[in-house]
Amino acid sequence: MLTLTSLEINAWIAGLLWPLTRILGMLASAPLFGHASVPNQVKVILGVLLALIIAPTVPNIPAVDPMSYAGLLILLQELLVGLGMGFAMRLVFAAIEYAGELASSSMGFSFASFFDPTTQGRSAAISQFLSMVATMAFLAVNAHLVLLAALSESFISLPISSTPLSSAAPLELARLGSRIFSAGLQIALPIIAALLITNVALGILTRAAPQLNIFGIGFPITLGVGMLTLSVALPYLNTPVQNLFNEGIEAGRRIPRAAAERVPPAPVPPRPAPAVLTP
């Protein structure tokens, strides 16, 4: 007769629950997987299937009751690690969407905005277009599979433990977050440069012929130049977009490694000797 003790049952539950929490955290925040159009049931089923595959390979599961204080602390830490890895990749898409915002505002296209279900806000048409192009490129280069491989590797670089995480992991996200503005500007720079030259030419034309209605002819010209520049520059975005994907995946790999670092406490400075009063 097969008999199971409570310790064995808790070990089985913890061996599946904690990896599942990290996986679901990554699926909830990562692009493509965490999109609002993907049903929550699909995310949960995919997370459970991945957990059934990854859980037997996870080393050194701590013998802790999942419902205890230490077990809930481990659950929270696993959720934060998964969210951080997915959010690192989400910042890459934010940089591409920011490039679309810059291009739209330069073209005078910022009034054409749509509801974005991902951010629950409004985004420009060019931003939506570049986001869809980035999503297709994300699938074309199999970056989603590389992201899942990085998630599986994170259980080796950061084993499941009740030890508190290091504060170096949020710094990795902060460093990658600074790339939103620089990378977005680099992607949108051809359109911005072309529109700057166009606006200078329109300004010279206005000074040469004041009777022209610059507001009537300026908007279609800038819009046409912007769309033409976007169509010409779009094939050349393959390399910078792939480099951004590599940065996001490498940042996702560095987050568990940084969280596993044990930062030594800062040395306490010696207390100054009390002053001696002399008469």
C-alpha cells in the first residue's frame, strides 16, 4: 500500500508551485506572452506545462512548508524574479514604441492615436505599427524561445532559496530602462533628420514666398516625407532591433545572477573619540 507523509506532499507541492510562480511571473510581464489579447487560461496552461518540464530539473528545492512564512517569502521572491525577467524584455518593446512616438510627433501624426490594450492607454499610429513589426521580428528570430531558455537557465544561476535577494537586480532594470530613450532616438533618427531638413526647407520657402499658405501645404509634405523615410528605413531596422532583443535577453539573464549576489554589508566607520575639553 502506498503511503505518503505530509513532508513528501509538501515537497511535491513546493517543487511545482515555486517554479510555476517564477514562470507565470515571466509570462505575465513578457511581451507576446503577456499581451492582453492572450487569454489568462492560455497563460496558466502554458505556465503549468513549462513547470512540469522544468520542475524535475530544478536543483536543491528547500524543505520548507509552502504555507509557512518562509514558504510565502520564497513564493514572493520567485514572483519578483519572473516579473523582472519579463519586464526586461518589455523595456525593449517600450524603446521601439518610443521611437514611434518620436516619429509621429515629428510628422504631425500624433493626433492619430489608438487605444493600446497592453498599456491601457493611447499610442500613436506609427508606434503601433513599429510595435507590430517588432512582434513579428520577435517571432521570426525565435527570440521567444531564447527567452524561455533563459528562464530555464535562471533556476541554475538563481536556485530557489529562502535567502533574501540582492538589491543589485533592480539596478539591472534601471540600467536597461535608460536604454529606452537612447535606443528609441536612434531608431527614429532617420525620420527626425529627414523631417528637420523638410521643415528648414519649408521655412526658407515661407520667407521667399510669404503668400503661400504654409499650413495648407506643410502638413501633407511632412507627412509624405515621413512615410517615405519610414518605408526606406524599415528594411534597415533589422540589425538594431535584433541587437535590442539581445540586450533584453542578456539583461533577463543578468537579473537572476545579480539577485543571487550576496553583497557584503558596508563597513561601519569607527566612532570618533569624544572631545576633551581643556580649561
